[in-house]
Amino acid sequence: MVEQQRSLRDDNGGRDRLLPWPMVKDLTGLSRTTAWRLQRTGVFPQPVAVSPGRVCWREQELKGWTLSRVPRAQMPERVKISK
């Protein structure tokens, strides 16, 4: 975990950029609605208000969230329940 945090810091020279939604969408592949739902449950990083009516997300938090996702190959198989 510490190595992941170091590598995140080193990617940008220690600076944490604020990313607007289009860049967040490109980085995560999520729709705005899905990101909003995940934010409500506390799973996705919260945006930062940068001015009235304008929010951005911290790049390091998004990268950390992306690294925390379980690769599909490691996910348990879904169990089908017959009715």
C-alpha cells in the first residue's frame, strides 16, 4: 500500500491536480450517474468545489480508487439462483 501511494505521488511530481468531469470519465470509464451513486455509498471519491457551480476531483484519489478495484479475473463467479 505504501509503495502504491509513493508511485501515485511520483507520477505527478508530488502535485495533486484537480480534474474536471470529462477527465474523470476518461480515467474511470464511469458514467456520471454511476459515479454519483458510488459517491453516495462512499465508494467513489467526493468532488471538490472549485467555484460556484464547478466541481473537480483530486487526481490522486481517483488513481487510488482505480488501483483498489479488483481485477475481473480475480472476482468470484456469480452464482445463478433458479426460481
